Amino acid sequence: MNSVIVDVRNMQRKIDNVTIIKSISAQVKAGDVIALLGKNGAGKTTLLETLLGFSFPSFGSVKIWGENATEMKGDIKQRIGFVPQLDELLAGFNGKEHLELFKAFRPNWNQDLVDRLVLEWLIPMDVVARKMSVGQRQKLSILLAIAHDPELLVLDEPVASLDPIARRQFLQQLVDIAADENRAIIFSSHIVSDMERVANQVWMLQNGELDYQGGLDELKESIARITINAAEDLPANLGLKNVVKQRIQARQAWVTVKNWSPEQQDYIAQKFNADVQVDYLSLEDIFLELNS
């Protein structure tokens, strides 16, 4: 059984008496690559910051390798890499100075990785941060977060400012990190198709709660869009369970359902004397269906 890295128990987070994160319980295990999905304002950044101990839970607990997240010792912090939504680079430091500064505080440092990615990602070493483009700053922030080979990597919108080529390069590096089953990754992004390429777990945050947490493959198998072509006009209420979304037009209906099982296809076909087509959705389509 994979070891538990992050253990969240009944965690709540309030800001100015407004509950942002409701009662959440979850675990992050070695080998997990978790796609954190949610609409703007769903609480993704608040959740990630609380997991990392930047803020105290209003209720419940968060532990990382068995220690309270807000009381982590230095050796535990050294095992974590974090890329915030807004970079925290030093405006007057150039790329080389940033790397030298971070290296001085990291017992582990993968210089071969740094040298390779500086060249591949075209990160300017002699330009100060305030004169870098947004994409260059983001690439430097990512490099600083992964240069010490962290066992837990947390990424909050890491590719928002990257062009398609840079995104592909970053995702390839993420795939390489994910191949190490002793490490774990949690990342949020609005580019859901990117997340689907590397994730094996999904956290779906909705209204401050984890509406879904589990395997990516299991999620994709449990939600289906069915097209019904009936011999006669269909009723306004089809009477199907776990309907997420539906549209009915005379003899045709398009229905998205949760907790789908293949046996339901025959049941629907017989009930409405209809031809039933089943389409399984991409992670992006699932997110849109559940949140539209």
C-alpha cells in the first residue's frame, strides 16, 4: 500500500466568517497525481494553501508525513515544492541569482536537471525578474520548485501564462516526475486537457466540498452522455436516475448521467423502444457537464 503523504480530516476553512472550504477529508499517497478541478471561486487556492500549512484550518486537521501542516519542521519543508498562482520572484534578482539563492537553502539539488531545463525552456539567466516576460517568470518559478526533486509537488495554475510549446515541455517534465512512484503531485489548471494527460486521480471541488475524489479512469467510466432515438415522442420526464443534464426534443433525448453502468443501456432501450447510443466523456467534458 502506498504511503500517505497528506492526510486531511474534516478540514474546514473560513475567511472573514465565510466558509470557503467545508468539511473535507482526503489523502494524498505516494504515486498520486491529482488534478484539482473547480470553477473560479470554488476555493482551489485556499485549499492548496491550507494543505501546505500557510493558513490554519478553522476546524479539522491537515498532516503532511504525520506532522501538522502548520507546524512542519525544516526537513519536512525540504521535501515539498510549490508553485503559487502568482510568482514570488525577487524583482531585482536575475535567473542565475535566483537559482544560486535557492540552491544555498536546499540540501538536495539536481544540477543536471537545472542545466537541462534552463536550455530547453529558454530561461534567461542574466535578466532580472522585473524585466522578464510573464511566461519566463512562470518557467523560472516552476524550475525553482522542482530543482530539489521534491517528494510532494503542489502547483496552482502553473501553465496559465505559458505558450503551447512551453506547456508541452512542462507537461513532459511533469510526466517524468510522476513516473517516480515515491512522489506525489497536486495541481490545478483551467486547461483540463493538460491535466488529463498526466493525472491518475481527480479532486472535483464544488461549493467548498469535494464533489468527487477518486481515480480518473473510474470517473470517466461512471459518467456518460446517452443519445436516445425513440419510436415515439418521449415524455418530458424520462424517470432516469442520477441525471446531470438532459435535453428532450420530440423523439430524441440527450442525457448525461452519473454512476452509469452498461446494463442501463438495455433498460433504457426497452423502456422507450429506442436506439440508445452511449458516449464516454473526456475529463474536460465531464467538468463542463457537472458545472454548467
